[in-house]
Amino acid sequence: MKQFEAKSLEEVYELATKEFKCSITDLEIDIIQQPSNGFLGFGKKSAIIAASFKKRYRNNNRQPRNHKLRKSKIQIEDVSKKIEDSNRSEQRREPQKPRRQKEVKVPKIESKEPIFDKFYSESDNKAQHAKVVIKKDKQEIIDEVYEKVNDLFSQTCYELDTINVEYYNEETLYIEFNGEDSALLIGKEGYRYKALSYILFNWINEKYGLMVRLEVAEFLKNQEEAIHNYLGPVIETIKEKGSFKTKPLDGILVHIALKKLREEFPEKYVAVKTNVRGDKYVLVNEYRNKQQS
């Protein structure tokens, strides 16, 4: 068996099929290590498999063996008797009910940014499933989140100031990280920021029914300033022509742009779209009512 290693199982399967020049169904595969993204970039693991041809695929070029039939003495009377006995037993049996086949659920394939696909919705979130949220006093919620977040990060190796927790508005909690090592929580291209946002959102939204606005070493502030500068001329173009499609935007930028353009043009259709390469952009046009129906 040969070993193969890649970032994901899909990629490592592709390597194996290219190496053996066959379909994945013709290979016998042992998964040695499952891929893992780790936590905030730590403990990341790649996918490792061992693969070889299946026995039936290795032997498919061999000629079948010739089996010689042996003659035996068969009495016609004995055969007739066995057939009659078999028919009688079949008539006595009750017809069996057909078995129900179990339904196999096929897992839904996520897009390449599952964190922000769940953290932000591309629609108005009108079709969300109802969930039970226990309403608590505002100060009680702040105290609980403040205690648990600070307790969690006090166990890490990061040098951080006391994490600030307060209400941004009636539906959103504002959580701010500062300190000597706070910038390390952002990560390359903001991937740690995205992971941290997703973790905090899943916890706070599920328990308290609130949204989360996360600030880490002024990362969010700088991102908002950059996208607002880009959207200045875009807004003027939309006012003149009525529609516009932004350039591909990465990560949190696309969601900041979505929020800003919906505030500027509440009567227009404003939504996040994905091109053939998987890049996301914001589309604005005049046909909101038609496209939503």
C-alpha cells in the first residue's frame, strides 16, 4: 500500500486516483489520519491515507478457471418428489411483507467559507428555525459572558488585557480584545478572527438570542474604513445607473459591504452572490420584489 497526504480527504483521494490511474471505487483505502483545522490555527492536521488496488481489480485480467462437471447418478423419481414437496411447502407459507428500505441522508456540501455562511445570512433571515431562548436581564447577560470569556482566555498563552463586553445595540453584543498579543488572534487574512467570531456567535446566539460584533486590535474598525472608502464611488454609481456589482470581496469585507449597501438602498435588491471561481461579491439592482418572490 502507498501512503498519500494532503490538506483534505478530497485532495488526498484525488492524489491516490492519479497515482494508480483508476477510479476511487477500485481502491482499497485505509484512513490513517483525519484532517483537522485545529483551534485558532493550532493543532492543524492534514489528511493521510494508505491505498492499494482492490483484489477484484488486481485479478480482473486473470482467466477464469475451468470447472469440470462430474457425472452423478440422478434418479428422475427422486427429483419429481422433491419438486412436489417444495411446491406444497410454498403454498403453506404466508406471503412476506416487503421490507422498507432505510432512507440514506446525503450530507450537504458547504461552500468554501462555512464559518461566514453560518455567521451571516445572505437573505433577510426570515426562514430561520424557531428556537427557545431564555430572556435574561441585560446586565446579567453581560456579567455571564464577561466572566466566561475572560476565564477562557486567561488559560491561553496570549498576553491580553481584560476583555471588554457590552451592548452594541438592542440585538448585538460588542466584544473587544486588546493587549500585547491581541493581534495574533487575527491570523493570516483574518482566518483566526473568523474562527473566533464563529465560536462566539454560536454560543451567544444559541443561548441568549443575540448577534455578536467582535473587535480585535481594531481589525474590524480598519476593515470597515477600507470597505467604506471603496463603497463611496460605488454608491454614487448605483444612484446614477441603478445597479452595480462589486469586485470580489474576501471574508468579512463582503458582509460589511452588504450591510452598508442595504442601509443605503433599502428599496433595492442587495444580496451576496458567488461567481464560478467561488469568489463572493455584492449585487445591487432594481428588481428586489421580483427576485424575492
